[in-house]
Amino acid sequence: MLLFDPDAILLIRMNSIGSSAGLWIGFSLFILFMLSLDLGLFNRKAHAIRYREAAIWSGVWILLAMVFAGIVFWYQGTDLGLKFLTGYVIELSLSVDNLFVFLLIFSFFKVPAKVQHRVLFWGVMGALVMRLTMIFVGAALINRFHWIIYVFGAFLVYTGIKMFRQEDSDIQPEDNPVVRAVTRYIPITRHYEGQNFFTKVDGKHTGTLLLLVLVIVEVTDLVFAVDSIPAIFAITTNTFIVYTSNVFAILGLRSMYFLLAGVVEKFQYLRMGLAIVLTFIGVKMLIEVFDVIISVKISLAVVATVLLASVVASILWPKDAAMKIDVEMPQDFDSLFEDDPEDNPEDKPIEK
């Protein structure tokens, strides 16, 4: 006598797969709808993103992430809800640190303010595809070779320690192998053609300088993903939770760039906080080999406390940035943290 019904088990399994597919499809359609609104309605014409607009969109994406977290809490339970929230906080904090590099890129290439949003938009689209691929590959590796999670942990500890000692440095795109490869096989003009990535020169299709900037942004995000993807796998291996937390953090990054562009270099202790977070997450992954499990609640509390402390310390004990970044912003860009140029005449660019 069978104690279970094989047909019933098969039906439950099929329903589970269908439900999972429905979640992926529904979430993807929602994100595509929001992106179409962004590019097709609100930003159809290239324009410089103003501070108020950036603040509104940053608030919208954070609110959507919190609403989604509430849905996960309600339908999937507290455990998955906390995992999403922790993953989102980690990814968002790492994204804020990445803004500094984007500022360096835009500063180096003197990207006009009105086309910066376009570069970040298509950069985000590429990032979503790359991270989805990396998440599935990472999840497959962990499921097949569980020991690889300890490799991820060791890598995060190494990255955290390295971040402690790493000083801000200027970028040199001309030394980047990707830049060399692109400029070797794709003709690139030395100027911008509005918001176009391609133009015609002597009847031949040629990439504009904006295309080169986009390629560098994509490669930069790929490097960032090498740190962030293993970090969230320390919280959960649920691919849906990993991907959704990444998506909300990345999409919020575009608006936060314009919100924090003028002040990100002032958060001098944020990198130290991120170094502590990455080291903590790496240790969390490594000590599991000794059956020592740190709960998601404790992980979330540690991550939030360290990041909040680093931001507060940056405000209470400010220090001069190691380098000054000059990025074109709207003329009426009015950051609440912006220094008055009249109070700092030495910061004004020197006309040659």
C-alpha cells in the first residue's frame, strides 16, 4: 500500500514550478513597464536631471522596493522577507559606493549633463542581463558544488580587507584593455553627437564618444557584480530573492546618482563601512563550515548599523576629499549638502 500518491506529488510540483514562473514573468513585466515609462514618457527627450526630479524618482524606487518587501513578508513569510530586505540593503549600499566610479568616468569624458541619464539607463539594462546570468550561474554552482560558497566567503573577506587599504585613485581609461579593444575594432569619434551612440562619418557607421562611455560603464558594473553577487548569496540562494533585490538596488542607482552626485565624495567613511560589511558577510559564509549559523535578523542588524554609523561619522567628522571631481550638472542643481562656491574660492576651476 502506497503512503503517497505519485500523481498528487507531480501535480504539486507542477503547481510550484508554475507559480515560480508566474513570479518571474510578473516581476519582469512590471520592471519593463516601469522602464518604458521612464524612457518612453518621462525622459523621451534628453534633458539634464534636476535635483528635485532625482529625489522624487529615488523615493519612488525605494518605496516600490519596500512595497515589494511587504508583499514578500505577507505571501512568503518572515524569513524570505528579511532575506530580501537584507539583500536589498547590501546591494543598495554597494551601489552607492559605485557612484563614485561613475562620477570619475563622466568627469574624465566630460559627459554632458543632458545625456548622463541615457548612459545610465542603457547601462542599467545591460547590468540587469549580466547580473541575471551571473545569479543563475552562481546558484547552479552552489547547488552542484556546495563548497564553492566558502570560496565566495574567502573572496569577500579578501575584498573587504583590500577595501580597507584602498585609496581613491584617478581612472585612466586609455590604459583599460576593454577601451583599447573597442577603439581598435570600432571606429569612435572624439566628440558627442547629441544622445546618439552611433553616427555616420564619410558614409560609414561610427560609434560616438557616448558609446565608448557606455561600454566602460557596462564593464565597470560587471566588476562591481563580482563583489555584490557573492555577498547576497551569503544571505540566501533563492534566485528570485537574489535577483529582485539586485534589480531594485540597480534601478534606484540611476536616480541616486543624480541625487548624490555632488556629495558622494563627502561620505569618506562609507567605504570603511562597506569594507566591514563585506568582511562580516565573508566570515559569515566561512564559519558555516563549523555549523555556526548567523541568523538573517542579526545579519540585517549588523549591516544596517555599520552603514548608518559610517554615514553619521562622515557627517559629524568630515574631512577633505582625496580628489575633486568635476562633473557637469544642471545650472540650477541645488543639493542640500552642496557647499557654497563663494565660500570656497579655491575650488573654482582655473581658466587657462
